[in-house]
Amino acid sequence: MMQNENKPRFSFEKLSTGIARVAGSSAALIVAFVLVMTWIMCGPIFHYSNTWQQLINTSTTVITFLMVFIIQQAQNKDTLAIQIKLNELIAATKGASNKALNIEDLTGEELKVLKMLYSKISDLAEKEGKPNAAYSIDEMQ
């Protein structure tokens, strides 16, 4: 792979991927559960005061706000990797239409039209009694 020698070791991408991996673990769920249970058990000690309530409200709001960006960054990276893998499969498959490459860049309307074309391919294969036949979208236009 290409490596950039000038790239800093710390990056938001690496941080977000790591945090998303940890946040999605069973250990993170257990830690969150223990923290909430601890907060609940401290209620009587603090007489269920507004400060006691604000502690959990503020904590969860801040964590949720930050996690939105962290998870979105990790999801964007994963989605891009999947798109590249799919593009490679399409490009390497004999008979596949290269029109499907970079399909994620199409508008919603264009995707609906393309979906209708693929539905026509499915209907054609069924009508011809060849459900496993390979057709290309190029054949439908």
C-alpha cells in the first residue's frame, strides 16, 4: 500500500476507528451499565438533587454528541472500503457493466431508474426460465 512518510502518527481517522471499535465492545456496554447503576445508587446519597440529575444528563449528552462524529468517521471509512472492493469485483468480472462502478455518486432519482432496470433484468430472467442467467444492464438499454 501507499504510505505517506510525512503523515502524522496521530489522526482523527485512527482515533475514531479505535474508539468506535472499543465503544462497540461488550466491555464498553458493561462499563456503561456499571456507571449508570452507580449513578442510580448515589441518588439517595445526594437526595436525588438537580445536580445529581444534571450529572447523568450532561454526561450522556456530551458523550452522545461526540460519538456521533466518531462513529460517522469510522462508518465513512468502512463504506469507502466496501465501495472500492465492490468496484474491483465489478471491474474484474467479465460481462459486468462498468456503469455500476461509482454508483454511489448517483442521485436518488438516477438510483431509482437503475433499480427499475435491474428489476427488468430479474423479470427477463424469470420469464425466460433462467433465474441464474447472467445479464448485464448494458443489455437492457
